[in-house]
Amino acid sequence: MSYAAAQIDRILASLVRFGRIVTVDHSQAEATVDFDGELVEGIVWLKTRAGDDRSWSAPSKDEYVLVLSASGELSQGVILGALEQTKFPNVGADANPVTVYSDGTRIHYDKSSHVLTVDCSASSGTVNVLCDQANVKATSSVLFDTPQGTFTGNLTIGGSLGVTGNSSMSGNVEFTGGSVKHGGKEIGKSHTHKGVQSGGSNSGDVN
């Protein structure tokens, strides 16, 4: 085989290679990849977006990746994606998209039932939503299932309020319009008492 033919063969053999990530330098967005015993440093990975809109999802150690190298130079390679392996098997087995993080946090969308699930229970994690204004609109209902809830600011309820447990309040309570009842009897400003007479005695029951 001539030198030129050998060079072409080498370039073609190195254009697309599979390798395993050894280390990741997050600050430089580069990885060291093991190609069957040949360690190559400084390999970048493909981002979904890298303009005005940018995305970040760094690969991890031992990830099995596909690398495209311009002119067959592995040092100029770009990690295009990853493949499943025994250590890191597929996290899904159907048409529904799912992302599972190393701490067990799971984001899953069921396209049949139209349910989006963000599950941080495995990591005892926290979900933070920071914005100027948040709008949550549900056509049927909203369920908050938690042993303790806190509103740090004012709360306005446009519909009816039902409480099945005990209630305690501190501060002033003011009622405007309507009526106040206890046990089916009016106890607001319009209520009357039985057995009312002048003097120091107590009045009777509420009518």
C-alpha cells in the first residue's frame, strides 16, 4: 500500500470512532476520551444550542460516546452523542421521553395519558421556580399534597373556601357583607338574642 493510500485509510478509520470518557473538564467544556487504549485530551462535545439560546449537558465519566474527527485527527474530534451500555442501560422502553439524573431525579412525559412528571423524591430534592409572575391554570382541579404549606404574602381567593380541619388566626379579622353563622345560626351584626332585658344579666341563646 502506498503512503497516500495508507493516509487515506488512516483518515477514514479515524473519521468516526467510539470511545469511553475518562475525565471531564467542565470549566473548559472538554473531555479526555479513551479510544481502545489511546487517550486523547481536549475533545469538545456537541451542544443542542450555542448561540443567543444556549444549552448545557456535560457528559460523564465512563460514558460511551461517538466522536467525529475532521480529517481523521482525533485531537480535533467532537463528541456527537452517547450510546447505552451495561453500566448505563436505557432508561426507557417505550415511546415516552424520559431523563434520569445521577441522583435519581426523573423527568418523564407520558404521551398517552398526557402527564408530565418531575420526580425528585429519590434525591429529596427541591424544585425552584423564580419569575416575575407565575400563572398556573388547570381546567379541572389543582391538588397540593403536603403536610405543611406557607404563603409569605397576601392571599386572595376568588371562590368559596372550605376548611375541614382546625383553624387559628392571629391579628384582626374583618367581614364585609354577607353573614356569619355558627351551627346554622346567625352570629354576625344582624343576629338577635332571646330573653333580652335591661340590667346586668346575660342575654339568652342566639335566635
